[in-house]
Amino acid sequence: MKKFRAVFGPAALISFLSACAADAPPPDAAPAADDIPEDQLFFDCITGDPAALIGQSATAAGAGHNGPVRVIPQGSVITQDYDIKRLNLITDPATGQVVRVYCG
């Protein structure tokens, strides 16, 4: 019986005390592609004017890019991994036209 208390006594105490701890906040969901603020957009991967890609089809807009291209329908959830050479094209789901451009 003493072995039982020696082994499970501390475990019961830790379990009891952890119930008193404040709950951790839930992890944030990945941001939607169109929720990234304009001042956090980077254009290091684009040699020309990024505004020139707006209104084009995603295929045409990404055709001249020498790195990876990620086409993201507007409102989609995206991963937060960062690739300085990647061109992100946010498209209108209805038309497929580019509505926003950034690198990362």
C-alpha cells in the first residue's frame, strides 16, 4: 500500500493542481488569405509592378515568375510558412482573376 501511495500520490497531486491552472487560449487559426494587412505584404519576389498582375488570370499572372507560385482563392485559409521566392496570387473564386498579390 505504501508503494501505491509513493507512486500515485504525487501523480494525483499534480493532476489536482493542473485542474486549477488557467486554460491555455486556443491556438489561432491560420489567417485567411485576404486578412493579411497591406503593410505586411512583401514584393521582393516580383521584378515588375505587382499592380500589373491584378485582373489577370492566375495562369497568366504566374507565367513569368521564376519561383514557386501559390494560387489562393479569396477567403481560403493558408499556411503561415514563408518562402521569400514564392509568389502568392489571391484570386476571385467566381472569375479566377487575380485580386491581390504578395510574396512569401
